[in-house]
Amino acid sequence: KIAQKNWIGKSEGAIIQFKIKNLKFKIDVFTTRPDTIFGATYLILSPEHELIANRKSQIANYNEVEEYIKKAKKKSEEERIAEAFEKTGVELKGLKAVNPATNKEMPIWIADYVLVHVGTGAIMAVPAHDQRDYDFAKKFGVKITYAGSRDGKDEDLKKACEGAGVLINSGKFNGMDS
């Protein structure tokens, strides 16, 4: 009910599928910014995501993951999504996603600020273009790649570039407006 009361309107965007290396499983993510796909450097799943329970034997640090899930379940939804709270998460070691635009392997994390019933329960993390993802990447040392900038040049990596701009590091789309 809280989610419904706080609902402002539907989001427009795209569903993008990320293959999981060495598995037939794919993760669907909803994004309002498909133009930033070249800057996606990791995925984040909600602690309740179906991939986790069904891949126990492939997750090398499953005990750590299971402990994190237990802690996440003790938090309210408001606590989990609050901007002011410290970002927490655990990498799913042994699983890698593949960015469909770059074909590069990406780590998969779980984090409690991703909710299973919002979107697909998974996000493509684009730390250069989303401040929450940026803060998470900085804290955990995850790669940051800019896919757009205000002036068509690499940014200074001191914060996320969330607005419109010119595509960079985006293959054949370089130089186009985002």
C-alpha cells in the first residue's frame, strides 16, 4: 500500500536482458535510460531475487550472501530505499553478467535498496549516470564508465552526470545526443 500511495505515475523505458555467463539464465532489467547501456558496469539484484535462491551452488560466497539477505529482511521498505542510509551490498562471487552492448563481463551484486516488486527487482547499475549507483560503486570499488557527458568529453568522476548530454564511450553512437 505504501508503494501505491507513493506512486507518481508510470515510468517510460525499456527492458534489457543481461545474459549470465555459463548459465542459460537471463536477468531482465527495466531502465528509463537505455542510452546509458554502455556505462553499465554491474548489476544489482534485490535480496529476494529468484536468481539467488536458485543458484546457491554457483555463488562462491553463499554464506555471506545468505547473512546479508537475513539482515535486509529485517529492514522496512522505507529504510531500504532511504537516500540518507549507507549503501550496503554483497557481490555474488562466481556469477557474472554480460553487458549486451559491450559484451564485457560485469559483477552481480545484491543490495537492499533494490526492491523485488519495483521494476524487475534488478537494475543495471550505471554509476556515471545515477548518483545512488555512483555512491555504491565508489564505496565498493566498482568500475565507473561514462557513456555521456555535457560536452562530449569524459567527466571528472567526482559525481554522477545525470542529465542529458552527448554520448561518449558508446561505440557507433558516440557524438549523438543522449
